[in-house]
Amino acid sequence: MRNRSPSLIRNGLAAENDPREVVTDGHAPCFGAELHEATLPPGPDAHIAETRSTEWPAQQQ
């Protein structure tokens, strides 16, 4: 599973007509720690919504 954060941010910026470019760095620390694919998995009681990040901006209007 790849990191979906960059596409989430790109979609959010596009929804706001924000021309900024999203630059990724796979080794950038988060609060001092380098994160990996399995670092922040959802817990066993996580609620996984059906709404996709591409659909969410339209629902906010």
C-alpha cells in the first residue's frame, strides 16, 4: 500500500484552485521519526468511511 497523503493534499489544493505543487520526501521525519508503510495502520476498531478523498470536497459545498 502506498502513501496516499500526497494525492489527498493534491486533490484538496485542486478543489480550492490552489496552484501550489506538492513535493514528497519519503525520508522526511514526522515529529522526529521516519515513518514507514506499517507505522500508522488503523486499529481493529477503526471506522473506514465509504467516502473517498476525491468525493469529499464536493460534499462540503
